[in-house]
Amino acid sequence: MNDRNLSQPESKLLACLLLFYREIGPAATPGLKGLEEEADIERHELDEAVKGLRARGLIEYWELKPAVRLTREGLLLARRLGGEDV
């Protein structure tokens, strides 16, 4: 998978989640409330980005909080999109 398969909001959300991962670690599970501001996307775009990334297996989603977390595949793609060698 590459960045051409992702929408701009999906790419921004992945980049945002990578920052949480780097700051907090692999257990970083940010809540959805306010995440659209962190990712610099609109609320409706956040909902669609979460659905799209979840369907591709790039994030995990918890309904109770609600919150999200990168999967291994999502982490690798986010790092590639950020220009890192993976």
C-alpha cells in the first residue's frame, strides 16, 4: 500500500497517530474527541478516515472510549509516508 491509496484525511490521521506513537509509545491510544484538530482535518473527514484506515487494517478502533491505535501495518505505512526507510 502507498500514499496514492489513501485520501488526504487518512494520510493526515496516520501522520498524527505516528506522532502519538513516538511521544507515548506503542500503547498510544488517543481518543477521537479532539483528534480532528490534532490531525488538522474536519470532524466528518475524521469519521471517514477512521473508517477507511480501519477497513484497511491500519488502525484498531475501540468503541467504548472511542479511541484508535496504529497496527503494525499502519505504523510501517505512516513511517514510509513520513519519508523514513522501513
